[in-house]
Amino acid sequence: MCGIVGIARERPVASPDPLVAMREALRHRGPDDEGVWWSPDRRVGLGHRRLAILDLTPTGRQPMADPAGRLRISYNGELYNHDDLRRELAGKGHAFRGTSDTEVVLAAWAEWGPECLGRFDGMFAFALHDAGVGRLFLARDRVGEKPLFYRHAEGGLVFASELTALLADPDCPRHLDLEALEYYLAYGYVPGERCILRGARKLPAAHALEYEPSGDRLRVWRYWTLPEPPRENSTAASEGALVEELQALLTDSVRRRLVADVPVGVLLSGGVDSSLVAASAVRSSGRPVKTFTVTFPGDPAHDEGPRARLVARHLGTDHTEITAEPASLDLLPEIARQLDEPMADHSIVPTHLVSRAIRPLVKVALGGDGGDELFGGYPHYDWLARGEAVRRVVPAPLRGILASAGHRLPLGARGRNHLIGLAGDRGSGIAHVNLYFDAHTRRRLLAPCADRLSPDAAPPELWRAGLGAPGRTLLQQATGADFQTTLVDGYLVKVDRASMLTSLEIRCPWLSQALVEFAFGRVPDELRAGRRGRKVLPRRLAALLLPPETGPGRKQGLTMPLDRWLRTGGAPGVEAVLREADSTLFDPRVIGELLDLQRRGYANAQRLFALALFELWRREHRIGVT
């Protein structure tokens, strides 16, 4: 894994210093090597920080040129089918000097141009300059595992793996985008192409960008979408056949992700997804598999240690446990300093802890992310199904009354968001899943800056409601929405930033193209989630590979008892930050209400964490609110 940066302008760049400063801001993403390249006309510059995983020799150095010298690339990621593509391209006459997948990307572009993106199976973000056409191309993988930010202004394009690198450019403005902030307050992350920094953008997952410096012209397009779901009346494979197919696809995905020239381990939470990854790794690896988990001694409600230990013992892995305590929250300023955008998911703390602890032992780790979105593993799918049943029998006016009752419940009351979501259609229900601050609460919280909010901006709930394709089932729409934004903009960002802060690469076997298209395009709803429970097909496979004592269990993953810590005074640093939050942005009375509700037993820990981390992030990066 690596960090990439670049500059492209209509006129020659006078000084290389900004590019070098941007590159050095990403040293944590690539401590092993560095490089800079400038085009002969000084209009285009590429920078690179390298975390050497494949081909540890100098032939893997970047920015890298193709043999003809026409193409130059700065690449971040792993192409898991690079061996297959290498053989195909060698058959077409392409020569390779080393064994890195970066060379394969260059040869694929030389052979197929932008169409090569459809052939790649991996996680990546790269910038490629084609001197033959005088253009710069940026691309990001289908799922969005690897990040890419850019700023198009003042006759040029500046881009980087992280927003922190853009901020290293002295010409980059440091002003808050209030519309993006409202999305953050709604969902705990800034989704899609939006960016918390005014004037900056993210290249969305499964998109490519073309920039022509000579005319300052920029074009962005999508190159992949989720497949059409199986038709209800189509002839489907038997359940047993689908279980076998799932096992084969997961085994192949894990096998490909175990390939590295450095030590590899598995993050084992004790849940179905990570346990199946560990089981597949044991079946695929020719050496003992190292597994790691985070424990919370004395807190059985959050401690996955016993379940992970049981799975590790059954599989015979070399297992390591990392202990987390309330003092772990002392890491928040460090994490906020490194985060390019604020993030409300407090599990970034244990994810960073486990990454930091295992980095001396392995350089690559496999995780379980993606299984819940593919196969309907989240509890809110059950809530949505109940809401759908209510819509079928309760008239709209009465549902409006129920929604009004939801608004009157204290923030943090169980089921409050789902009640509010009943006022609209199915899309409204999906939009209110895991909503941090509803529209009414956001208005109260942001009252000090109300005059700076755009009255014409569409609310975040309307945007999320529109992610579900019409004509699909509730489960297809809900999992599709979670896959396109909660996974991409929330969980994968958390995993990338928390791990890369320690120079650890995390790979997600559940997110191979084959598995994604299998889950969304081949598996019927009843084998994903429904009357038989959630994540039906993976649990069928788990029954074959894992100890029966693990059972279905609760949905947990890497998390921490933040709710209890905040309620009992175990997180004084978080409360201190909240009480000092910028009163020109957030109304202190609303923050005080949240703290009081938390102490009274309402579930507002995530909301308080969201506000605290945002405030820490804003301070660390000196972001102006005007």
C-alpha cells in the first residue's frame, strides 16, 4: 500500500516544493521509499510514498514508467489478478522487468487504455500520465477501498491519497464546507464526491477522471455498477450449490489476498465474516496463520475475545489478543490529527489499536469487512422489514402521527429514527437507518451558523433515499444503499486510515468483484436475510467450517464500550472537548442536552463521539468555519 500525490497545470509549475511537501504528508502510508517525477514541460508532477508489499526490489519503485517511456504512474493498491493479467499481456508481447502489479497496470493501460479498468480485480487508486495524448488519468477501485481526493481550481488539478496531503499545499484553502458538515452530522461521514473542505472533492468509487492540462478540461465517469438482482421467477441454483459456490469464491479471494512478499495475518473478531476468512486462510495457506483480536476484559457485552479464541483454537491459528482500556481514548487527538475528514465511528480507536499492535508482526492483514452489506447482516434490516409491514396496513396520515411521536422522543431513545422514517415511503425508512442527527436536531445544533447554511440544499436524507433503485425489493435497496455509501464512505475509510496510520495494509476478501457480483446478482433474498435470519448463506457455510459453539451470536465486530465509559465518567477527555466546542458553529445547549441524556441512559455515545472528533479534527487542521 502506498500514498500518491500529483499536480497538473495549464502553465509550468515554478517550484517542486509543494509536491514534495504533499508527498511527505503521506509518509505513514509509505515509509519504505519515495519518488517524484516531472514531465519535461513541468506541467505535470507525480509523487509517491511506497509501502513495499510486492517486489521489494528497486524495480518496484514509483513513479514508474512503461518501457516506451510514454506512460508514467503513481499507484496505490493491490491488483489481486495481476498474475493472470501478466500472462495474458506477456502473450501479447509486453515485457516485464520485475514482479510488481504496478508494471501490470502500466502494460494493461498501454494495451487496452481506460477499458483496462474493467479487467482489474483489486483495491487501487492511481494517477497515470499519458504523454502520447497529453492527459492525466485518475481511477479508483470498484468498491472504494483506496481513497483519492482532488481540487480543480485556478487552472490546475491537485490530487492526493488523503486530504491531509492537499492541506500541505500552501495554496489550499482551509474553509469548512457547511453542506458537507450537514451530511457528516446526519450519517457520521461525508459521502460520495463531497468533501468536508470547501473546494475539494473525492473521486467516487468505481469512477475515473481525465484531465487535460493544456485546456484545463476535466471529465469524470463511472466504469462499473452493481449487477441487476436475480429475478424472483428465475431458475436459481439450489441452496447447497450456492453454499459450495460461496465457499469456492471466498477461498479463491482469500488465496489471492494472501499473496505478498511480507508477513500476512488475519483480523479475527469472532464474528461469522472474519471467522470464515480465517478458516479460508488456513485452508489456503501453506504456513501457520496468525490471527489477532481486541479484548475488553471485564466487559462481556463488548468483549469478542472468548469467541475469537474459540475459533482460533478450532482452526489451529497462532492467535494474539490485544487489550483495550478507557485510556485508549487518549489516542483521539493523534487520530484526529491524521484523519483527513472527521469520522463518527468510534471503532476507529480499537481498529487503530489492533493495527498498531500487530504491525511489528505482519505488514498485511485480512479483514472481514463487506460480508454484512453483501448478505444482509445488520440488525436494521429487521427493523426495515417491520416498517414495511407497518406501511402496508397503516394509512399515511396515521404513520405521520407515529413519526411526530418519534420526534418527541428523547434523542437516543430506541427505535426513534425508525418511527420518524415511517412518515415517508420505503426510501425514507432506509434514509433514517443509523441517522445520527435528524433534520430537526441538526437545525437546533447548527443554529449559530444558520445564516450561512444554504436554504436550497437538498437534505442528506433525500440523497440517501434516492440510492435504492426502483423496482427492487426492500432488502436489495437497503443492502445496495449500505454497500454504496455506509461501507465505502464509513467503514472502509475507517479501516484504511486507522491501519495506514501504522503503515499496515488491510485487505478485504469479501469485496472481490466475483463475490460482490455473486451476492447482489445471484443470491435470492431468502438466502441473504429474511424469515430464516440474517446472513443465511454465510451461516450455512460457517456451520461446515466453524465450531458449533460459536453459533449465530450477536452482531459486534471491533468496537469498544464507549456508551458505558461516557455514562460513568470514563471518558473525561471527550466531555472536555465537547464543552469547549466552537459556539459559533454548534449550540452549546444542545451539546449539554446530549451529555445529560447520555447520563440518563439514552444511547447518544456515538453522537457525542461524532461531535468531539469533528471538533478535534477541526482544531488539528486549523479549519475555518466561515
